[in-house]
Amino acid sequence: MTWFWLVGGGLRLFVVGSDGFVGTAICAKSRLKDSIVRVAHGSAESSVPLDLREPDNFDYSMLSGDCAVVFLAAISSPDFCSADPGNAGEINVKGTRAFIEKALARDCRVIFFSSDVVFGNCTGIVDEDTPKSPLGVYGEMKAEVETRFSGLANFKVVRPSYIVSVKDKFSSYLRGCALAQRTAEVFHPLLRSGIHIDDVIAAIDNLLLNWHRHPCPSVNLCGTRLVSRIDLAEILKRALGLELDVKVVEAPPGFYASRPPVIEMKSLHLESLLGRLPLDLEVALKGEIEWEQKK
């Protein structure tokens, strides 16, 4: 029995955190969307509820060797994690670790969404072979989960840089400013190797469909160049034809304590996984708008 046979013959894909930005996009656009089981905490959109504060209450009998898990659920606010590490750790470490342990024990494949902040204390360009050096409590939590399952054949890590979409938080803010004819305020410097959401979805699909052909234990999900928030605003303005004024403002005190000004992340594996270079952000945003209009 091969993984390809399982995919064609009824793979069930559990998307844990299906109600978030990335989870919602995967459920809508993945090639495996017809086999997705949505898992989320207290969401009307989920098929199966999960409270990571009480992970033992989940019905793990649903999981088996013909299942895969994409694990997205987390408290992802670096500020919240820093302000209340105890509560954040209950979900981001303890509950996450408990769920993944039980899924792996039932022979599931697991893709864990980590973060580029596991490289937050590194300098220069980082790739999958760069030793982790997390910045801030959120980064430390992601690194801890990575380390716990490192080396297990059924566990893979993806580390997204900033994920760009017309629906991401920053783009939504810019679109709102344009609609209200209000000047958008952006922080600078804040540079990341931004990647479009469609590339994230394609990478996840290809990992699931070609698990053993891509034996790399981790993949950095990133674009081909650094972009600042100023760059992203200009890209979105051109892609969507927005009339928008942008002003650089000073970040609040402590902002960079868990968000390094620059993370320049590269990938040794993403091009091979996608079968192409990552999408140009402006082109991808235009394509996303066209897709939305056709729905």
C-alpha cells in the first residue's frame, strides 16, 4: 500500500485550525479539499471541535494510517505570548505536543506549521540547514515543538515567512484605508521573504501527495526576495488599483522584542517541491482577485 494509493483511495486530511486565515484558504483551494475534515475550537465552520487546553477530550479514533494532519492551530500573537506565556504555552506547546504525539502514534502523517521567527536571532540569510535561534516567547514555543518531534519519518515542519494575500491582516488594513480614503500607517523596518498564499497551499498539497519523494524534514515557505511593509503596500496598490497614501510611523516600544526587523529566509527545497519558482507577489495577488471574482 503506497501513499499515492491512499490519496486516490480516500485519504482524510485533518486541518487543525481550519477557521484561521491559512486554514480557511487550504480548505477552499487545496486539491484535497473534498477529503478535508475541519478541526477548530468553537467554530461553526469546523466539523470536529478541538480544545487544545483539553486535548485528551478529542476523539483520536478518527485518526489512522490513511489520515494526514496539517497542524495550524496556535496563539500566534507574539505580544500575547510574551505577556502571558503560561496560557499561550498551554496551547502552543502542551496541547499541540499532546495532539501531535497521539496522531503520530496512530501512524498519521503530520505537517506542523512553525514560523520564520525560529531564526529570529540569526543574522544574514537563513535556510533549512541554519541552526534555529528563536526570538521571543512565540518563536521559542515553535522551536520547542519542532525539536520534540525532530527526526520522526511521519513529521514534517513548514516555516512560513510573511504570507501574502488580499485577505491577510495587513492587506485588509490597507484596503480598508483605501476605501475610507485614510492614510495607512506602516512600521519600518519590517522585512520578510514574503510568499503568496497560493504557494503555501501548493507546497502543502505537494508534500502530502509526494511524502516520500521529498524526504526533507523541514521546508521554509518563502519568496525570492525581501519585502518591507512599504513594498507590500506598493505591490497591493498596483495589483488592485488602489488609491492609497502610506506613511511610515514609529513602532511602539517593545515591538521588536519578538519581531526582528529583518528575517531573510531562503529555501533549499521549495522550488523542487513546487516544481517552479515561487510566484511573483503582484501577479499572484491579481490572480487571487480574479479567482475570487469567478467563485
